[in-house]
Amino acid sequence: MKKRDFTSSRKLDHLRICLDESIESGSTGFEDIRLVHEALPDTDMDSLSLDTRFLGHELGSPLFISAMTGGHPETKEVNAVLAEIAGEFGLGIGVGSQRAAIENPGLADTFSIVREKAPDAFVVGNLGIVQLRDHGIEWAERAVEMIDADALAIHLNFLQESIQPEGDHNAGGCYSALRNLCNELKVPVIVKETGCGISSETGLRCYGAGAACIDIGGFGGSSWALIESHRSGSVSGSEDLHLKGLGERFGIWGIPTAVSLFEIKQCNGPVIASGGIRSGIDIAKALALGANAAGMALPLLKPACNGPQALREAIHTIHKELRISMFLTGKSRISELSKVRWYVTGKTRDMIENRKGGNKIGY
């Protein structure tokens, strides 16, 4: 199998596993966050606005449809549904890694369908940092051009690379490649983790390189370690079984999303909270802790596979939960959620207060 065909086949494997297997691991820490209830709100819940502004763009809500798929002919329809509904609700939307379509331009329509279906949406392209290092700004520009992207996410997935049968284990030169990209690319660069979270130290390095935003991609949602474990388990070779075991053991690796959000808010830059965001209540908590937007993938992927109406209903539910959370904290605008008082308990509080080394995290 040619390399470009292998990349495309892997994308279909990932989609199938996400839909059919148990791939979620651990806890985000949001269960330890409790927003202070306003017993006497002075607002009308039905008139609350979810509109927000993010990286210079007006959005219908802080819900961001996180990067999911593309790169195989069978993924085109899913991206079409996601994009159609993103345009309808005025949501930001990210595409999956565009590597497969850069290697094989015949697959570009599995990504470009997003811009076709959502001509006015805030659309974010996607490229891995290893591919950026190896191919430079040319690949980044091709990713942006492919979907007329408003921003480009550079994803960090070294846990996945570590246990993937075809993974790249060399991270040397990636930071300098990121810095060069931020200096040269004409659209904002978002640095995105993929399930392990980002610390304040790494966040400062990324913002220092010129990143416009960090998508924390914290622990507690879909686990790429478990996804790769399922892939390896479908093959009978001894090396694949070894990688399957590694995937299972590293399924508990990472910084929980709520803790990573505490870390990154110390850096004072724009941030997307993602990784195990499962409801409008989680979005409200994330914004109260300092996020500017909140990304969801798996909870939207499954309804998207059942068509536009199923996805539309899922987003209506999420937005209803967010509105109720605003109402019960006495806030009438999304921007006011950052002023909501909250409590932190349990393991999340323990992790924040017992942080060893580096700067202490303030509340």
C-alpha cells in the first residue's frame, strides 16, 4: 500500500473505532467544579444571547465543532453534515488532519466540502506538527488554501505517535518549525493538543512562538491511546499486540481538561477548552474558568452520522443547557460567564494545590 493510501485508510480506521468502540478514558475534572447558584436572577432565560467573538470573528455561540475527520472518501458526507449545521448555527468548525489530502489531492474534496457547505463559517484547518517540521510552510499554506481556512490548527499528538505502529518518535525541531510558521503564515495559528492537555510552561512557549490561541485538548474525553490500541488489536502480529498493551496502559496519561485550563489561563492568551466537554454545563464551567470557547468532537460526531436533523437536535440540547447555566448564574451574555464565582473540590483541587515545580497556579 502506498504511503498516501495508508494515511487515508488510517483515517477511516479512526472514524470506525470512534463510532464503534469504547474510547473515552478518565475524568476531565469538571465534576469537581461547581458554579455558584444565583437564586434570584434578574434575566429572561429565553432572551439570553449566546453570541460571542473569537479571534476577530462573530460566532453564534462559544461551542466549537472540534477537528474530527476527513481524508477518506467515506468521511466526506460526515464533514458535509457538520459544516451544514455549523453554518446554520454560526459555529466555528475545525477539520481533521489534512495530511492525507496533501499527499493525495484527490481527497481534497473530503475537506473542501466544509467551506462549500459553510461559506461564512469560521473554519480552522489542521496539520500535525511533525508534518509541519518535515514539509515546512508550504504544506501549511496548502492546508489553508484547500478549505479557505480562517485559522490553522497545528496539532500535538506525541502520545499517539509513541504507540502508533507507523508513528514518528522524533520531536526534534518541532518548536522552531512552529515559531517559523507563526511568523510567516497569513492566518492565525492555533496550537492544539489531542487528549493529553497542555501545561502552563508549554503554553508560554507556544504563545511566545506567536500562537494566536491554544486548544488545550485535555485528558478525560476521547483517548488516542485507546484508539490506537483498538487499531493494533485488530492485527494479530506480536508487535501489534505489544502496542495494544501500551495503548491500554497509556490510556490514563495526561492533564485533565479542567486542570489544564487552570494552567493555561495563567498565560493570559486566548484558549479553547476541549477534551471531554460533554454538555452545555461543561461549556459554562469552562468559560467561567477562563476559556474563550469550548470544543466538542465525539458528542457531535455520532449524531452527525445520523444526518443533519440529529446533529441539529444535539446542538439545540447543548445550547439549552448553556442557556440554563447562564440563567442560574444570573448572566445574560456569554462574556459575563468569566465573572461567575465557582468552587473547586476533589482531585482537581488536589492537583492544582499540590503542583510540584514551576510556578504555583492561582485561582
